[in-house]
Amino acid sequence: MADARPSVIVTGSAGLLGFPVCRELAARGYEVFAFDRVGMPEPPKHLPHVHDVEFEVTDYGTVRGAIDEVRRRNGDHVASVVHLAAFYDFSGEDSPMYEKVTIEGTDRLLNALQAVELEQFLFSSTMLVHAPCEVGEHIREDDPLVAKWPYPASKIKTEQLIRDGHPDVRSVLLRIAGVYNEMGQQPTLVQQIKRIYDRDFQSHFFPGDTSTGQSAVHLDDAVDAIVRTVERRDSIPAGTPILIGEPDPPSYAELQDLIGELIHGREWSTVVVPKALAKVGAAVSDVAAGGDSFIKPFMISMADDHYALDVSRAKEMLGWQPRHRLIDVVPAIVENLKQDPQKWIQENGLQE
């Protein structure tokens, strides 16, 4: 196996990010082992040099078996593990799955990886592990970590587990902004677009400062950052966090006006309401929807959290900067909605 292509493992390989990461790494000369659960809708098995491997992060037997499969096919040396598999829930409620999947699952995987010679462990974290900043400021990797809800809390705990529990692993912590593409995909963005498209009464109200915004990153740029991290694995120090996202996001008001103009031919009027009132309204709406309303009371206090990112470390270590801007891609997202609303709603997992 001396002439074998370097092995790379990608967990969560059938996901929005995992599938194109597998494709791009295979095109760059790697033998890619696509780890995911059996029965995922679009495993990347048809791609050259990509091998689907059964992987259930909550079960140590299948985790160990997946690693053994890599060793059997391509030897004991693994160039990188791109760990994307995690639990995510927009309800805001805590769940034992955060512990079982994200935290303990990562520990299981790292323990099983002791059987191979591993060059790099790339953990997909989130920019939301940081406290928000003020408008005009930019978040840096050494800024405070403050989790406001269970999802980023699970990422903070997992980052600590990797650093403290597995100090000999050459880890990289990519703190990635919300990922979008021309179909939308980023949950808060597509919800904002659909509310305006439906002329939803709630779309005219915002509980906070409309000049704030949240960094996002185009799918192609996120894939590029991951691939660059794998290819520069020899030069990135162990335990390095790197923020990945657009440095200066559009404000909520800018998005509202643009989306309204694209869909209805006019700017979308927005009224700022007190957060206390908005929380009551969100709670009432959620009850009326049987608990299926996207906007939950816990989101109200974070509605105007500002996330702008200093990506100088990504530029320095990865040679990376985003090639797309959300404000420039929104017209394509809206056009896809207008061309085929049913497909757009389905692909974004929205309810009619």
C-alpha cells in the first residue's frame, strides 16, 4: 500500500457539507472514506475514490468497525479526519443527544482512532461558541466563549474534550458560520425569506436593532476552507481554532429590504418591537402551531446578536477568504423560490 492515495475520513458524509467535501477531497488525490448512518438519502458512494462506510457515532462497535474498514482498505495511515457529524436542534431545548452524539460521539471516534497513525483531526465547530460583538467590531478566535443555547454549548464542551482529553491529537477547530447556497439552506435566512414570500404578519416585526447581522458562508467557500485545512495539515499547530465566514454580514434591515424588493417589488416595512412583547407573541404562536413554530421564545433575546468575523487567521494559515457574499447570492435564492416554490420549500425542510 506504499503507493496508495492518502486516506481521509469524513463523518456526516451525506450531509449538506459532507457530500461536497468528499467529492472535492477525492478530486484532490485522496482516498475518501465516507462515514455515515445506513439509509442516509444521498450517500456519496457513486463518486470515484469515495467509499461509503457504515458509521453510527453513538455505538462504539460500529465506530471501531469503520476504522478497521479503513485500515483494511488503505492501511494504518490516515491523513485527516474531517468530523462533521453532530446533533443539531433548533428548538432551543436541551437534549441528551448533544451529549451522546456530539460530545461522547467525538470521544468514541478519537478513542477508536488510536489504532491508526493520524496526522490531523479537523472538528467542525461553530462561530456561535463566541459571544456576539458590537456593530463595527469583529470577533477573533481568542475572544470569549459564551454559549447562549445547547447547540453551541455542546461545541464548546467538545472543543475542550479534544484539547484536554486527547492532547496528543493534532486537532484543528474550524468555527464555521451558517452555511448557505443558492437554494438557501441556512435556517434563519430561509425562514426570513419565506415569511416575506407568504406576507406573514410576523415578518413586519423585529425585536431589536435592525442594523445588526450574522456572518454566513457560502457552501463552496466552506468546502474550500475544509479542503485547504486538510492540505495544510503539516503547518497548522495542534489545537488551533479558525473562524470561517464572511467578515461583514448584511444587516437584518438590508436583507429585509432586498428580499421584499425581489419578491414583491418594494421594500419590506419593519417595526421594532420590545423583546418582552416579542417573547409573548412567539410563545403564543408556538402554542397555536402545536409547538411547530420556527420562532421560539428563546430566540428573541438573541435576535439582534451581531456576528462579524475577523478572518485574518484563515487568510494567514489557510490562504482562505470567502469568494461569495450573501447579499449577492440572495437574488438567486429568491429566484429559485419563485421558479419552483414546492421544490424550494421541500429542499429547505420547511412546512407549508
